[in-house]
Amino acid sequence: MAAVRLLLAALACAAALQCAAAPFAIPLGDTRVALDAPPGFADTGFTGSPRLQELAESLTSASNRVLLFALSDADLRRFMGGDQMEAKRYMVIATPKGSEHNSLSAGDFARLAGDSLRNLGSAPAAGADFPRYLDTQPQGRAALLAQLSRDQTVVSVLQGSRLASQKRNEPPSYILSSTTLLLVRGKALNLAVYTAYETEDDVEWVRSVTARWIEDLKRLNR
């Protein structure tokens, strides 16, 4: 009987993950916007977990409303099984509460993007050693590393931060993230992708996943 219960639990978990990985639509004012997580990740909203909701809200401004918080499929399986998550990579979509009921024009979006980018500071020179640069920045504060994309409907940047050491003489650790403002169907979406920064492969991963996610969301909302 124990084996049967384990099998049923595994099947239920697989079914939940399949549903969580499917695109879904969410109303923003009088418009429905289609959302989805990148391949290998799934939205956690179906879990109804206050813990995950609090984590998602901690990743964005209090003036934003979280629409999607995605974990890797492996981490979501761990969470649903009561195991410790690795939480190396995750992502969130939010929207500004003050404008979600309005239809934004290209000019409105340009002003919103300008306000969001104004306080980011300057990026280091191209080809800079990111870990060395982050070592010169205050611990825990996100620093601009590069601009990824900018046009009439997309503004995307790469950021990084040096985390506070948990133990004395522990080597520094870093986190990378991309922040993207995307205009779809007259609504502004704030996309953020996070990864632990261990090798240069993590930089390429953030860049490629961000670019693909932007294109996928544009396609879903044509």
C-alpha cells in the first residue's frame, strides 16, 4: 500500500507540474494578457503557498503586483515533496499596480522605462570582469552590468550583486539578474530572471533565457 501511495503521489505531482507549465491568461483591466514560463520552469501559483508568494513579492517593488513566480521543474518537485529547494534559478513577472487598468501608449511606456532606469547608474566598460567589478560595489545592492535590449516595446538590462558572506573568510558569492520592461497589449510587464553567478555560463544563460522569454511572450500576445 505504501508503494501505491507513493506512485499516486508521484502521478499527482507530475500532473500538477504539467498544468503549471502551460500558458495561461490573466486579466489586467479590460485586457487579458497571456503568460508562460520558459521551458524547464513552471509557475507556482497553483500551489497556493503563502511562503512562495512572500518570496515572489520580495523580488519586486511593493508598487508592483506579482503575476507569475516560476521555479525550475526540479525545484518545484522538491517543494511539493517537502524537500529543500536548490533555488539557484527562478523568475518573476509583475506589473505596476498604478497602471494595470490603463492602456499604455508608446510614449507612456517610454516614460515608465525612463523612470525605471534613471537610478541604475552606469555600466562598466564592455568586457569588464564582472566579479571584480561587483567586489567594488556595496554588498547586496544590484549594480548595472550591461544593457541587453532597448526599443519601443522592450527595455532590458543585466544586473549583478555581491552577497553578504555567511561565514568569516568565506569566498564571495554573487547573483545575476535581468530586469525587463515589456509592453504587450497596452500593458507593462516587469520580467526578472535570477541565477546564482558561478561561471561565465551563467551570464550567457541569463542573456539567452531573457531574450527567448521576451520573444515567447510577444508571440503569445500577438
